[in-house]
Amino acid sequence: MIVVMDHHAGDGEIEHVLERLKKIGFKTHLSQGIERTIIGAVGDRNILCDVNLESMPGVEKVVPILQPYKLASRTFQEENTIIKVGDLEIGGDTLHVMAGPCAVESREQLIQAARSVRDAGGAILRGGAFKPRTSPYSFQGLAEEGLKFLAEAREETGLLIVTEVMDVRDVSMVAHYADILQIGARNMQNYYLLREVAGIDKPVVLKRGPSCTIEEWLMAAEYIMSGGNYNVILCERGIRSFENYTRNTLDLTAVPVVKHLSHLPVIVDPSHAIGKWRFVPPMARAAIAAGADGLIVEMHPHPEEALCDGQQSLTPRGFKLMMDDLKKIADFMGRKMP
């Protein structure tokens, strides 16, 4: 539920309501907007039968949240969440593109990719140090050495870093190197991992599972938020369907739907959704037109030599051409790009 405080409610009245909610076992989150102060409360609704919150000084009304996802819902917070990471804001007027190779393969490969991302206008470098592969014989990543290469690329180019964490045992190590942690599609419902990243002070990109509904996706975000980390960036990356020409089916309807249901920012990964590089730019343009707050795209200096996902990776030139087109779409949509 949410407790809407009166416009003239003072700090003492707000604190009194917070203390009352905590005393009866509710977790609280304070959201102070320009016109209203709202207290989000999560707990056993049956307890409220004996607690008349609306009679407390400064309380305007108490509104129940009917969705199973409470903290992620638009009812809980009407304004869009803007996530600050470094000097960037994700979820605001400016669209940011995360780009780079599927996997960190070498220092030289990553530095070259980072320079291309920076020069084309990208703001965040992506690269996998740990690679969950379908086959145990495929390249599995460079682990901490890859994380060190990412940190070095950040020092040289000024780009922020986003990389995937796969195991609860690696969360603190990945958080030490990365600016943003990514929960991959295979781990979207790994609730132990979600609880672990809930305890870190870093934004989390939460990719939608290939067979998961929008509600299940938002419930996964709820796990992270209920643990205290409200900096969740939702990422649509394609879902399974009967079509097999592309790697997955990019569900762009999820962008406006989720932005209607939730206040969290939404980005799109057209590379994993399509699986073929030639279709990535048109779907990236479509994602911006649908209202996405950014993109995460695979780009490799030499896709033909990539150890994984080369078929869906743009070349530096292809990435630059796509970025030029995206700026036109962003301008038409009333958004900006760096």
C-alpha cells in the first residue's frame, strides 16, 4: 500500500507515520515529490485492520496496491525513476546506449571496442567476463582478468562499465570493478542471486527471461527492490515464440506496457533478440520509437573473429551508422542523445 501525506504535512508527522508502520512490521520507502510525499509500505495487510492510519495527523489517504509487485508498480511511484550512475541519468530525457563485445576476449580487443563505442557516442561499455554458454565446451569468459580489462578500458575512454554477474559468490568482486551489474536472462528467476544484488549499492540491469511474462519480470525486479536496491533497469531482450528465423522474438509491446505498469526505466537489447546483425539497427530504431530509455547492443571490432555471438555483432562502422540514425529518431521522439 501507499500512504499519501497531506501537502502541508510536516517532517514530524511524516516521521510519526514511518515509525508507526515500522512498529507493526512494515517495510517502508519514503518518496518525496514536488507536490506530495508518499510512503510505500510492504507487509501483512491484515494487520492494518486494527490500525487506522488515515486518522493520523498529516495523512491524506491510504491506497492499496493491487498488483503483486508493489515497489515496482506505478501506483507506488507515479514519477519515472531516474537512475544516476556516474554523470549519467538513465530514465530521463537523454537516451544512453550500452555497447561492446559479447565477451571480453583480450585487452587489445576490448580497448579497440571501447574506443569505437566512445567515438560513436555510446556512454557505457558492455562486455562479458563470465559467459553462460549452452555448451560447456564453448568459451566461458576470462573471469576476473576480464573484469580488470574492463576497468582499464574505463580508465582510458571514460566509459562506464556494465557486465554480467552469474553467481552469488562473484557479486562483490563484479561490483568492485563494474558501474552497473547485469542479471542475464537465464538468471532472471535466480532468486538467491537477486537477493544478493539487492544488497549492493550499484544499479542492476535485469534482463527479461526468454519464457517469462511481464508480471514475472516485474516480480523479479521486486525481489531486488524489496532487498533495498531501488536502482533497477529493466531490459527487454526477446522472448521465445514459434518463429525460428530469428534467435528470439523481440517483444517491443513490452516497452510501453511496462512503462505504463512500472516507474522503472526500460532499455532494449535488439542484438540478443534478433541474433542477426543486419536486423539490429531497424529494431534499435523501433525500440526508441516505442519509448525505450536506452539500448544495449553488441559491437565487435572483428565480428568474424568473435569467440561468441559474432553473427549478431555490429562492426564499428555499422555501429556508428546506427547511432547517427538513432539521434534522428530520438529527436523526433523529444529525447536527446549525447
